[in-house]
Amino acid sequence: MTVRAEASPSLALVKYWGKAPGGVNLPATPSLAVTLDGLRTVTRVSESDIDRVVVGGEEQPLDAYRPVLTAVRARARADAPLLVESSNSFPTAAGIASSSSGFAALALALDAFHNLGLSRAELSSLARLGSGSASRAVFGGFTAWAAGAESAEPILPADHWPELRLLVAVIRAGRKPVASRAGMRATADSSPIYRAWCEASPALFDRARRALERRDLEALGEAMRESYLFMFSTMFTTRPPFIYWLPESLAVIHAAERLRTDGVPVWETMDAGPQVKLLTTSEHAAAVRSAVIAAVPDASIIESRPGGEPEVSRG
Ligand code: PMV
């Protein structure tokens, strides 16, 4: 039997960066996110002679997958070896949240494979064991994940704001140099502003959530910008510092700044990689695209919108 699950990545508007003590991947900060329609991870789970995980045709070390596999096996009281085959319609491990959609699809596929019938909250908690942001990607639309919470929750459907657009400017598609898990640990251990980041995040989350609820793009964009810039400030002040940004990332940040000066509503955010994600509306997406390409001619742009309901099928 083969089970197939599809999930889309969760892009944080307000970031999770840092872990709360105790538990696995419990967040130190609340995050607010949108699931990106059109970008997909497809994961198939089937019987095998030995456990194997293959992503984009490449055999993976099993360590990262063990917590999810072990938790599911305990629930299912089953220990048959499995083959997990996964592919992404967008660059992997490059800061486009492929781990969020990857572990969300894995949790959904394993649940279906073992006929566990887990609730969405349980699936969210299961996906979190692989990657924190995956707790949000088991849902489509807009999601929230409270500090210290074992699972994320859906807060608004995708059609709450259908004209919202998220443009992902792919600067460099290679694997990121510092995994988010190691980066978070180093930041918490040595950044002198880590505590300030954790203290400031709840207010940013509240501001962004209220702005999202009333579809106030400017207020949402400003809170989103403050969140990512504060998050990166913790990395820049970590000992030793680490910098995911490339010169082209900064060129896109400045292009967005110029667009805003010219009255185009666009705000940017970034994650653990050099790509820049831009929040705007359908009306302004073409202008944003041209400005990004003018600033970084080699960038490729993936245009997305809120959506990304997961799907599971058999056969
Ligand atoms: O879930 P992880 O371990 O890939 O960490 C995600 C961290 C950020 O993408 C930078 C922020 C977020 O909330 O998704």
C-alpha cells in the first residue's frame, strides 16, 4: 500500500526563533503565518525492507526523521520498515520552509498509512517533532502558534484575504550553511539581545494578528518587517555571528524600500536563507516583480497567495 500526502510551506509573518525549555521544538516566541498556495511537497509512504527516506531523489540520513517515525510507531503499535519518498516543487533547505511542508506531509502520510485518524491538532504536534514550523503547515490559510504550545492552530481561512500576494525572490537555491536548529541554539546561548527578542515578540504577534484580521496591509507589513529584522539582529549578535543574507538579498530589501517610497505597498521578510519574501496585493504584484528583477536580474520569482490546504490520497 502507498499513501500520498501533499502540503504547502508555512511562511512566518511573525517569526518563531528560539526554543522554550522542555519538550521538543516548543517555540520561545509566538508566530503568525500564511500557508503558501502552489508550492507543494508531495510525500509517499510505502512498505520497505529497511527504513529509508529519499528527498528529491537523494537518500537522507534518518536522524532528523526518527522523532516523527518513532512517535507514530508508538501510537500505531507497528514497527514495519517504511520507505518515505518526498519531492518539492521549489528549492529544498534553502530558506523557503521546505522542512515545514516536508514534515507536515510526512505526519499526514504516516497518519493515513497507519489509519490512526489523528486530529489536526495531534498532526500539528506530530509534525512539530520534525520541524517547528511544520506544526503550522498541516493547515492551509493563516495560522498561529503560541509560545510554548505543542500545536499550532488555524486562525483564518485563505479566502479571508484572497488578493494578498507573497512573492518569493529566489536569490540562491543551494542548501543553507547553518541549519535553523543549530542557529536557534547558538542564538539563545550567546546573543545579548535574545531575551529582548523573546520579550518583544508577543506584542509584535498581537499587532500583526490584529492587522491581519482587519486586512490592514501597511500595519501587517510593518509588524512583519520588525519581526524579521529583530530575529536577524539576534543572529548578527550571536557569538560567532552568522549571516544568511547575500548582497542580492539586501538589493531586494532596498528595492522594496524604494517601492514603498513610490507608494507601492510591499513589505519584505526573510527566513533561514538568502531568499526574500515580499508581501503585497494582486494589483501591485507585477510592479514588485519588475522592480526585483531590475535589482537582481538573476533572481527567479515564485508568486503565491494564501492557501495550501493539505491533501491525502491512497494508491
Ligand atoms: O521550523 P524550523 O526549524 O525550520 O525553523 C523555522 C524558523 C523560521 O523559518 C526562520 C521562522 C518561522 O517561524 O518559520
